[in-house]
Amino acid sequence: MEPTRESPAYAPQSEPPADGFPGVVGTFGVEPQRRNSTRRRIARGLGSKAALRLACALIFCAAPAMAQPGVPYETVIEGTEDHTLLQALESVSATRDLQQRPPLTLSLLRRRAEKDIPVFRKVLQSRGHYGADIRVSIDDTAAPLRVVFHVDPGPLYRVSQADIRVAGPGASITDRLPSLESLGLPVGAPAESRPILDAGETLLEEMARRGYPLARIQERRVVVVDHRTREVRVSYAFESGPLCRFGPTTIEGLSTVDESVVRRKIPWREGQVFNQDLIATARNQLIGLELFSLVRIEHADKPEADGRLPMTVEVVERKQRTVRAGLSYLTDEGAGIRTSWENRNLFGRGDRVAFQGEVSDIYLALDGSFRKREFLREDQSLLLSGRLAEEDTDAFVSRNITTGAMAERDLGAGMRFSTGLALRISEVDDITSEDEFVFLSMPSHFTRDTVDNPLDASRGGRFQFSVAPFADILDQESHFLKVYGSYSHFLQLRETPRAVFALRAAVGTLWGTGRNSVPADLRYYAGGGGSIRGYAFQSVGPLSDDDPLGGRSLLELSNELRMNVTETLGFAVFLDGGAAFESAYPDLEESVRWGTGLGLRYFTPIGPFRIDVAFPLNRRDDVDDSYQVYISLGQAF
């Protein structure tokens, strides 16, 4: 009788048959009482070997598939001559983005391309093309295959009607909201998504200015009214939420700054109707203290029972002490080093003390200043300053001490005005004489700064105007008025890569006396890295045996095209011009000199590192070098 599976003498065992797959053969001689344990061991052996062989088989079978290169192709978008629109379509096309990962089959490629059609349609509708026609075809005779999107944007649709509806406790505010026409969405305007979205956000901001910070957009609809007339209707539906008032304000994050410093910069009062603009004002004022690296102001999600909305001001304190050092090299002035130390939070109340030292071939100076905030009023500071300097230039040698006290007021919108008294004691040795002076002056300054980045501006302007009457205590007949004004403007031509056109103009004059009655170190000079590049320091103006005499008036003009190559590297092309004049007003009939050149910029967190090479366009024999080199930190202006 042949053994069977039911026979006690039979146990299965895994062995490699001829075809390489597990098989089962009969084995005899196993004791019945050990049958179960033996069967488990054999089963485990069978499972592990089978799994290993199955994995090898799968890898062997899958290898040809993984080696397949797929269906290579290229993507083409046709039908639009609008370069900006074409870039927008290319930026959202998955077919174009995945060209380096081709699908395995033509049908998968077609499916990939068809998924781009609704995405393209959204882009076109966002630009006001609601009747666009989009088709895709695949040219399988080309190598590689060509996926061609045929895009017909169609005509531009326009707004035929624009409505605003407000529900809730603030429904009456509807009449006080700005019209959509004033928000750039008048009837007849292109039905583009950006103005539609911006108008909705502006309306929310306006409601927050009027006491409804919890307002939200319930519905924003763009409805195609008629494809034949190509018109759409835009409607907004808002839920106003409750009328809110400013509630208690909590300040978080302070460690060394006194809380009263922050609270005095908060412009709202508890119980006042909520106004979103006051939050922006508070943030700007706190950042202006230069005590905090982060300022975040938020309101609660819902008001208290009396309608008051709790506020939270969160700050992160900066390091209050700063040490700086900088090196420079200018062909006409030589090497220089400047160091400074500053404490921005003296006594924990935001008062500031600073010292700065400068050493170069022509300067040796030490400056100190103290600023006390909120002097007599919240928007006013007291400025105390002192300077000890020795200047040795081709025009003069001056040893002087200057002290001053001024009150500075913040006028808002980037404007500041300061005025006060200063005392200057000097010993000046120039070409004609050596004299001592003790001048009392009353300087006044007005500035307006709207630039976006004080270290490397791209937008905005910077205006400065100064006037100071001087009277010599040692000589009552020696007095004059010194006036100076300058303006710089920055226009961003392109964002990526960044290109900025910068302009600067400066004018100065001295009234009330002749040039020789004004100390040489208080006259006007032109030429050098911060003035007219390409000419030596102080050399553009009246000369005596090639030595500068200085002038009673000044004119400087500069323009510079600044372009980024990468995030850290850039270059500049510039043209500077101007002169110092013997007369009290710039006399354009006298020689105005021009210089031009190229510059390299390396951008750092503390400002651009600058290397400029400039050439004089009106070179004077035996006076001007053929070029000048300027190396320093910071833009020329």
C-alpha cells in the first residue's frame, strides 16, 4: 500500500525540483509523536525559501519594466502672444514640469496633458478670459513626441455690475464703505481676479477701521451674465460681526525693557471703538524704538460681554548692546577703520548712548551721543552730542571740538524735525592763514525718509534740509548762514532679478560773508567717494596750485543703475557730476565736472560691500588721476 497524506509515516518536505520551484516528495521513517513539530519546522523552511525565490522572480521580471525609458516628449503652448500670460501657463503646467519623468505609455501621457486643461482655464479666468478655448494634441510622429496645447484666450470680459451687501449688527455701515469704483473695480473694468480679491480684502480692512474687526466675507461671486456681451457681475456678501471696542491690553515678552516704554507707544485707550489703523501705528512705533526684533499685536477671537475685545502685544527683545567695526579703502583718502559701541536701552527705558571712533589717513575722530526719549512730550527726544576731531586734508588742517544739545520731534510719516544749540572750538590752518575760532550756532534739521530698506533701498525717497546760523564769539563781525539740502530717490525697475535706478541731488550755500571769512573746515567741497566719484577728495572746485580752497556753494548730481546677478552678487553703473563754487550760488557757467564708472556689490545682512572704479570725464592735467577706486561697506547713497 502506497503511503498517503493521512498515513502516520508521511510528512511533507520542501526540496528544489528541476524547474526551480518548491515541490513536495514523500519521506518515510518519522516517528508519529514528533510529526507535528517536524511539520512546523518544515513549513517554516518552506515559507522562507518560497518567499526568497518569489522575490527574486519578481525582481527578475520587473527589471525590464524599470529599464524602460517611458515616452519622452516636449511641451509647447501655442495661441497666445502675451508673454506674461504664457509664463503664467507654463508655471502651472504639470505636463511641462514632469518632462524629465515621462509616463510609460502614450495613454498615460494623454491623461497627464488633459489634467492641465482645467488648470489653464482657471489661470485664464483669473485674467478676465472667461470664454477661453483650450485643446491639446499629441504629435506621435515627432521624436521626442510633441504635446501641443492650443490656447485661444478669447476676448477680455468686463464687469457689468458690482454689489456690496453687509449682514449682521453692522449692516448700516454699508453706506460708509468705499465704493468698488474707488477700489479699482468700476463698471467696465476687466474682470480679473486680483482686483476682485483685493477689493474684498480692502473692504474687510475698512470695516475693521470702523469697529468691526471680526467681519468676514460670506460670499464672493463672479457670475458670467452673458457670453455674448462678455460681461460678468461681481457681488460681495459680508457678515459684520459685533461692534467691538478696545479691551484690556496684555504685554508679553519683556525682560529688560520697562513695560511703561511699551504702553506709552500704544495709541488706543480701553473702551475706544476698535480701529485697525491704530494697531499698525502701534507696531510701527514699537519697531521704531529699535528695542525689539519682533512685534506682534493680536486681538481675541471674540469680545467680552460688554463688547470689549482683549488685545495682546507680544514682543521679542533685541540684544541691547551692539559693537560694530568697518574697513574702507579709497584711492584718494587711503585706508580707514571705523568702530562703534551702542547701548539702546540705558536704564531700561529705551534711552540710548553711543560712541564712535574713526581713523584714516586724513581723519582722527571720536564721537559720543546720548538720546533721551519722550523729552517733555511723547513724540520728542533730547539729543546730546560731542565730537573731538583732527582733520588733515589737502585743503586744511583742523583740530576741533564740537558739543551740542537738540530737541528732535517725530512728525509722523517718516518726518523728523530737530533744533538746538551747538558750540564749536577749532584751530584751522589753511593755505592762507592759521586761525582760532569759537562758533556758536543754532542748527535745525528736517528729514523725511520713506525708503523700504535704509541699508539698501529699492523704493522710496530720502530728503534732508539743514540750516544753521554761525556767529564767532571771538569776532563779532564774523557770522554767516549755512544751508544744505539733498534728495535721493529709488525706483525699482524689476523685482527678479532686482534692478534699481537711484538718483541723488544736493545743493548747499553760505550766506553773509566772503569765502575767506568762513573757516576752511566749514566751507563746501566736492569730489570723492561720497560726492563725485572719479575725482580726488575735495578736488572739484576752486584750486590754488592744485590745493582745494573750498567754496560758498555746492552742487552734486548722481545717478546709478544697480542690478543683482544673484542674491549675493550685483553690479552698478553710475554717473556723478557737480562742483563747489566760489559764489554763494552754484554757477553753472563755471566748470561742472563729471565722472563715471562701474561697481561690484556683495550683499550682506549689514549692507552691501561696495567696490567702485570711477573715471573722470573732464580730467585735468597734473590734477586728476586716470581713475579712482573706492572700497567700503554701504551704497554710495
